[in-house]
Amino acid sequence: MTILDTEDWTLSAKCRGMQDQLFPDGADQKRARTVCLGCSVRSECLAEALDNRIEWGVWGGMTERERRQLLRQRTDIDSWHRVLCADQARR
């Protein structure tokens, strides 16, 4: 997989061009994540945030707090991309 392949998913993101709206404070994060519903690259987005321990904003439909909790619960996973994007990797 090349760097271009890795970044290519961002071009198909439903939130493309809406970055400011996806980095709200507190309770507004839950509203912001509705943008992710039905997004074709939701798994890639979430994997990016989890693999890189991105602490801010809504990624792949999960808030900062939800991602931190998942990372604490699943310390056994070394590649979220491999777990969440397995179907895409086989294509």
C-alpha cells in the first residue's frame, strides 16, 4: 500500500470540506458525528484516528471520549486499519 492509497479515502469522505464542524466542544460532538452516518469511508477514517491516537474531533462517527475508551478496552490491537478495513484490503 502506498501513501497515496492511504490518503485516498479522504477524497470520498462525506465530511470533506467540513473540518471545522467536526471539531466541536463537548456535547456538540455527538451532533457532529451524525455527519458520519452513511459515509462510505467511515471505517478508514476511524482506523486513521485510532492508529494515530488522534485526540481531537469526531472521526469515523466516534467522539474523542469514545475512541479513548475503545483504545483502553482493546490494547491487544496493533493495527486498527487491518481490523476495520479488512474487506477493503482484500479487494
